[in-house]
Amino acid sequence: MKLVTAIIKPFKLDDVREALSDIGVQGITVTEVKGFGRQKGHTELYRGAEYVVDFLPKVKLEVAIASAMLDQTLEAITKAANTGKIGDGKIFVTELSQIIRIRTGETGEEAV
Amino acid sequence: MENQIFELQYAMDTFYFLICGALVMWMAAGFTMLEAGLVRSKNTTEILTKNVALYAISCIMYLVCGYMIMYDGAFMLSGIAGGDALVASALAASAEEGFDGGSVYADASDFFFQVVFVATAMSIVSGAVAERMKLWSFLGFAVIMTGFIYPMEGSWTWNGADVFGMYNLGDLGFSDFAGSGIVHMAGAAAAISGVLLLGARKGKYGKDGSIRAIPGANLPMAALGTFILWMGWFGFNGGSVLKLGDIASSNAVAMVFLNTNAAAAGGLIAALILARIMFGKADLTMALNGALAGLVAITAEPSTPSPMLATIFGALGGVLVVLSILTLDKLKLDDPVGAISVHGTCGFLGLMLVPLTNDASTFSGQLIGALTIFIWVFVTSGIVWYVIKLIMGLRVSEQEEAEGVDLSECGMEAYPEFVTQ
């Protein structure tokens, strides 16, 4: 089992959610986050004076999947979240040692 | 029959005065919303408290002694009355003035119209010293400003008294119709001396001389405040005609409304375009300041310019206010809402534009009047600020400033749900 964590542009959330539903992903957890990558924030202007916005708003998605689904999932997120412009985000994949569905007590891939 | 017509005219002029006064009162709401929008959210409750309290203090102090000093009235307005007692004397005054002569209206309405102007002058100060001044130090200053400093310069101008027996501004050709100098520049002069003694907000200017932006928390509120002020200004300038009850006066009132509106529009557009050219973006806060700058610029003489000239005068204010805000920032005079530029710089501009359309005024008279008002208010305010600084201090502690004056001064936040629960 894998945990896929994706940081994406907030306005791409709907597209990504749809793409994941289409390939049969059952659940997503979404968090509003702030951060920067290589572009290091940007400057804004207020009454003629510049100020730097270091941390830009992003959306963090967490998706737990069966290992067999990994390639499909990565492809779906990459395709849906891509704009080709700087700041599109990143995807992190980590091993998942256990999943438990709280309501029924099911564990492992049955609980995905 | 003649007496009945005089009574109707009296009623109309009094009613007009009261309605205009109520419109000017509403400008206090405009200042409150504008300032609350342009400060950070952690200082919102305190700026609201300052604004409602300064309005109330202005009303009380002008009643206690301000009106007495400015218009030779009586302490605590004693002698002012209503009802039947005044009918005979009002009719006699109306007969003496004639139907199209000077305005005859209720004494109480005169006080009401004048008192809201004091509050306007005081409101100007609160924005410039926002986010760092102690609440009670500010309110202490408001007592002296509205009870003494403003009424003194008001008596030299609108009441025609000699300046300490030395010279008379009216004789020198000074004219300030609704108070570009008497109200607006006076408020700004008090604000400048306060800001000089108070210093800039922490973090506004870097050690290397850089200017950092501190964006306002709520621009919808700032925009609403500007529109409220714009509306209230019709009472400010329109009411200053003092009379509605004959055709000539009505025409003058209509012209004042028209020009006031045109100047605000001109100011807004000029500031918006200039900001776009200078910064590459349409800076809303500059546009809002531009509208107010246009209003201040036309206030010294809204009745004689043509609509086109009024628009141009307003636009001059709109351009000047942007340049003034940038210059004050370079001088490290921190004014979070731009009050000194809007009311001071453009108030002076308004005074100097009067002789272009009003032959009764002179450039030298305007200049001497402006200097008299500015020096008087700047110096006396400076003394009062300094005494307050010695007694109780002007500025909150560094930690209180960082946490926001809402908590240290008022003990409550404006938007508590954002941080707790």
C-alpha cells in the first residue's frame, strides 16, 4: 500500500478530484497549506511599496491506495494538476504499513 | 401673509441645515470604516473605539466650551432655546434681511451643523496615528483639540475675529467656504505633530531605509467608508451655503452638490490612472484616497468653479495625493491611511485654488490664512502631544504593538473566530 501526498495549485483541486474518481480512487483528504518551492513566493504592491509573500497558498492531497494503483494514480494527478507553469507542485510517495477502517475494523488493502 | 412666508423660509433653512448636519455626522461612520479597513485586523477594535469615542468627545467639548470660543456663545450653550420664545425675534430678523437676504435659522441648528465639523477634523487625526498610539492618550488629545485648538482657529476664520488682535484674515482676502483649511488641513496639522512625536509603526521602515508595505485588512470596508464620506460631503459643502430658501440660494446649493461630486470623481480617476502608471497596478487604496483628495480640494470653494473646473481641481487633488503619500513615506512619516496627504496637502491645494474662481479672495490672503491655521494647530498640538507624552506616554509597548492594540487597549478582538476555537 502507498500513501500519495500531492501539493497542487488550489484551483486545480476539482480537476484532480475528478481524475482520481475516474480511476476508482475511493477517498481523498485535502488540507489547505502554504509553502514555497523553487520560485520562492512572489512580491505584491501596496500603496507604492513592495512586500514579499513568502508562502503561497497550496492544497495538499493525501490519497491511500493499493500498490497496484500507484502508476495510474500518479498519472492522473500529474495530468490533471499540470499547467506547465512554475508552481504546479510536487507529489511524494511513501510506503504505507497499515490501514484500518475504524467503523468495521477491516485492515490492509480491504480498508483502502 | 408675509410673516407666514418668512416662517416657511425659516423652517426650510433650518431643516436644510439639520439634514446637512446629519449627513456630515455620517462622515464619522465613513472615517471609521475607512480606517478600520486600512489597518491590520489586530488593531480593528481599537480604531473603532477611537472613532466612536472621539466623535462623542467632540460633541461634548464643543458644547461645553468650543462653540463659546469659536462663535462668542455662552458656556454650556446656556441661552440657546427653542419653542415660541424665538418666533418674534426670528420674524424680525427675517424682515430685516428680506426674503433673499442672509439666512435666518434656529440657533440650535447652527450649533448642530458646526459641531459635526469639529468631529470631522478630529477624525482625521485618528487614522494617521493608528496602530501604535495609546487609546487614552489619543482621547486626552481629542479633548483639547475639539475644546480649544480647533475653536480658536475657527473663530479667526468663520467668525471673523482678529488673530490675537494682530490681523484679520477676512480683511486680507482669506476665503475657505466649507473648510479645506479650517477643518481638513487643521486636522492634518495636528496629525503631523502627533506622528512626529509618535514615530512610525514597527516594521514599516527597514534599517537600510527600505519602505515596507503593511497592507490593510479589509478593503471592502475601506471602499464603503470612502463612499460614506463622499455622500456625507454633500452635507459638508452643500450645507455650508447656509441657505436653501430662495431661488439664488437653491441654485448655489445645486451647484455645490454638482461640483463636489465632480471633484470626487475627477480625483478618483486621476489617482487610479497615476497609480497604474507608476506602479503598474490599479491600487484601490490610492483610488479611494484620490476621491477624498478631490473632495478636500473642492471644499474651499465649491460654488464658483464650473463643473469642468471642479473636475480638474479634483483631479489635481487626486494626482497630488499619490505624490504626497509617496513623499511622506520617503520622509518616514508613517501615516497608515494617508490622512495627512488627503487632508493636509490637498487641503492646502484647495485653499490655493480659491482665488482662481473667486475674486473676493487673494493668493496672499489664502497663503497667510493657511500658514496661520497650520502653525497654530501644529504648534499647540505639538505642545499638547508632548505634555501627554510626559504624563502618560503616547505609544504602546513594543510587545503590545506586535500583539495588536485590540488586546492591550480594548481586551477584545474584532474577529475572534479567526484565532480561537
